[in-house]
Amino acid sequence: MSMVAILSGAGISTDSGIPDYRGPNGMWTRDPGAERLVTYGPYMSDPEVRRRSWRMRRDGPGLDARPNAAHRAIAAFESSGHALRVITQNVDGLHQAAGVSERKVLELHGSARAVVCTACHARSSMAEAFARIDAGEDDPDCRACGGILKAATVMFGERLDPVVLGDAMSIAKAAEVFVVVGTSLQVQPAASLAGMAAEHGARLIIVNAEPTPYDPVADEIVREPIGTALPALLDRLR
Ligand code: ZN
């Protein structure tokens, strides 16, 4: 059976109340200073940056966000028995929350549902970090070694995990259908996966409100809202 790969970006989660930080009205576009809160160097060297970063995460939609119709349609596509892989630029965990198998989801930019120690690399849950913040800590440290904790996301100034990226490239090359959804394909190297898939013979379908640099090599472009367009598209692919 043909393998369908989906590359998702921020646009698939806006219906779940998660802002597109890089979009035209996004926080990092309107307030470049906010980008420091998720940039590795300042985060590691400045405790005030860390306090503001934790506060931003705690005040955001964070762990309360719920999957929407597009996430659910992808999960339903998998449970109907189709070969599916999801590559996501999102850190919200909503594909898995919708029911897509954990092992079918590659999180290029990590996960905001987990926390990692920058010294000993121990992982713990974001829920636990939030509980410590609610109890009065403003920059919780690693319980194992006292090191600086950060969200398990790829910050600006950090490299993507080469193993995860390698897996994503293999999927792009193997896919028969490669669906880009909710990303304007501006951020490399994630964006280049679309070109790679097309070069290796995949049918490239782009579902995004805005034009992307890969539109010229796409077989199909869908501009309708993701919440209705993606379920309809996946129905058709069945
Ligand atoms: Zn540690």
C-alpha cells in the first residue's frame, strides 16, 4: 500500500488555539525581543530570560490545547489501515493527542510537553515543571543535578536532532504522496523535505493559505481552510 507522509506546521494547530509565533501576526514577528526567550545563548546565560521564558510557557495555551478536526482526520486515516508517517514542525503533541501512534510521528523541533536538563539530559514532564512554577519557583532547576532546565524543543541557536532529520529525509524519499499542511515552507531544513519528496517521485500536495516556495513543483495546491480541506483530502486519498 502506498505510503502517505504529512509534513505539518503551525497552521494545523491555530484552530486549537495555539498561535503561529512566526506568522505575520505572531509573537516573534511583532516583538523580536520575545525571540530571545527561546534562543539558546540568552536562555543559558541570563536567569531573567529563563524566568520570562517559563512565564511565557505557563501563560500560553500549553498543555490545555486539544486536537482539532484536521488532527483527528489524520488519526482516522491511520486507524483505517493506511501507511502513514507524520513529520511535524510543531511542538504541541496534538497529533499524538488525536490518536496517531507515537512511533509514526517525527517531531522535528522537539516537544513542549517535555523538559530536558541541559547538563545531564534527564527528561521530565512539562506538567511537573508547571506544577513547580505554580508552587512558587520561577526558574526550576534539574532535580537530579541542579542543572538548567529547558523545554525539550529545539531553540533558536540549536541544531535539529540529526537522527530525526535523517528519518524525515528517508520518509520524504519513500513517500508516494507527500502532503504539506499549515506551513509556508520558509524554515529550512524542514522546507526542503517537500522538494526532496517531489524529486523522488511523490505526488506533492500543499494545503496552506499562503503561497510557498514549493508551489511550482506541487501537483496540487489547496487554499481552503485546513479544518475542512484536510479531512476532505484524506477521504479522497482513501
Ligand atoms: Zn540534570
